[in-house]
Amino acid sequence: MNLDWQLEFVDVCYGATLVSEARSLDPVLKLVVDHVGAAAGILQRMDPRGPTVEGIASWGLHEQFLTEYVADFAHDDPWLTLFLSHDLEWGRAASTGAEIDIRPVLNTRYYNELWARWGLGHTSGTFVRDDVGRLLNLGLPRAADAGPLPRQHYADVSFATQHLLRTVAIQQRMSLLQERSERRQSVLDRLDFGLIILGTHGQIRVTNRCSEGLFKSGTLLSRNGQLHFSDTELDARIRHELRLSRSLASTVVLNPPDPFLIRNAEGKRWVTYVLPWRNSAMDAWALLFFDENNRKRSPTMALSILGHLTLSETAVLEWMLQGSTVREIANQRCTGFETVRSQVKSVLHKLGLHTQSELQRLAARFSPPFAERERP
């Protein structure tokens, strides 16, 4: 085992995870080609939607190597739960059970070079069936042609294969997260009210186009990534009430400030709400800015976004805000009682609430009048 080479390989893999383009894998595979000259094969699961990878296949390797591979790496990666399959036409395989799209690997020029070092061409179409009837496209040199992998390369091959699949998996996940983020931002920018999500210490996490207009007008300020109001007295009060300056800030209690009015540079007034916002990653505060003259002002869309509600849950939320009971909602929506009860529980859970009365109190804060709450 070559520790210096493995450290270099991990470093290159780390760099590749920061870029989701296929060519970023070239230096990763080049290291394998230059150092090892051959690698364990990659096992592809074929389904009607396209090729995905569920694991690592090896050919011409002793069973002891695969057993050691499972023992060495199964505990390192939560998603890499390995097991031995005895159903392949030749050789043994270690399968992850996690689907990874490795087309970025197949599209690099170094992939075929792995096989060329052994004087072999890349062969596809070696199909066998696994125990659930799906096809396995091994896509590898035939076992009889490949011969055994030199034993001195066992450790580096298994190391490289593991990290290569991990790198591709990270790239795929980052690309998906970026797409989701872009879709979410597109939705937020179409809202007719401003939205800012703050971390528990006042860090600006999310904004939309409407709220960015308040920054441009000078009504809101960003200092070192933290939100501030241009009205210094209001700013001090809000930061105190939200405990943004404390080291142990928390949004556990449901007693944020009452709605208040702010003005932009043109004298336009915005009704401002502060709501607790939670997801699996963090507790935070959400600030909503409604044009005072907007007659469509309603908490439904805001709460739907903040709670990541589905369309059916949003429809149930509207009835809940009107004070309807579960049975009344079920009758109005012509839906089963148990289904609606489950949706009501889901809405409350996603909004960090326990009872419908808490939701009612939260929604009541969206009601006028606001004039007496405006800062002088």
C-alpha cells in the first residue's frame, strides 16, 4: 500500500467533488491509470430509466480479496453497505445497494485507458440476471481475457475504486442540491412579498427579489452578513427580542415580536412579520414584508413555503386557518377522516407547532390594524 499515492489520490478526489463536470474526473482516473494500470470493474444495474451503478464488481480476484474489502470498508461509509453476491456469471461482487450514476466516469478518456494498459478493449453487453430479475451490465473485459490483478495492486485498487465512487456520488448530490436551490429561489422570487430567513444569530440565509428591493432602498442593511434595520432604535429592539446577539439564541418559544410597520425611502409602508422557521438543518427566523396596500395579504403562501408543505397540505392549511375541524375539512374536501387527520398533524409538525390553537394564534398576527404599531 502506497500511502503517499493514496494521500495524493484523496486530494485530487476532493478537488473533483467541488466541480460537477465530467472532465473534473480526468485527473482522478489518470492517477489510477498511471499508478495501478488497471482497476476493479464497476458493476452497473440496468433499468428502463437508464444506467445506474449499485456497486463494485471485481474480476480475476480471489474471494479473500473481496471478503477483506467488505471487512475493511463497510464500516467507513454509512451509504456503502457492502455484501457479497454469489449470483454473478463469473467472479464475485461487492454491492453497495446505493444507486450512483457513473456516466461521468464512462465519458472520460481515461476509463478505456484502464483496460488498454492490459491490451484489452472495453467490452459491453455481458449481461446476467440478479436475484430480483434486473439486468447487470458488467461492461468489463471478459474474465478469461483479463487474468488476475497483480497482488501488489490489491490495496490501491480497492482504495481507488471506493473513493472514485464516493467522488461521483458527491458530485451527483451537489448537482442535485444546486438544481433544487435554483428551483426554490425561482419560486421565492415570484412571491409578491419580501422574505428573509435569518440564522439564530442574525445571519442572512435566504432572500428573494422583493426583499432585496428593501436593501437597495436602504430600509434594510447587511453588515458582515447580518440583517439590520436602518431605524437604529427598531433594530436594537428587534435584535433584543429575537435574542440575535446572545450566544445561546433560540427560536424554541413562540413569542416573536408583534407585526410592525417600516417605511422605504419613497415612504411606502411594509407590514413586517417575524415567524419562527425550522427545518432539519437549523432553527431560524423568517421575516415577511407585505406591502400595506396589498389586499391579497395572507399567511397561507408564506406558511406553506416556510413549512415546505405539499399542495394538499396547503389546501388543508387554508381550512385550518379558518378554524375548521378535521371532520369539517374532510367533509369539505370529500376526503377520508384519517387522511385529513394525518395531513393536519403533518402541517403542525412542519410548522413546529403542536396544536391548531397555536396555529390560530400565529395566523391572528397577520390581521390589521397596524397603524398604532408603527415606529415614530
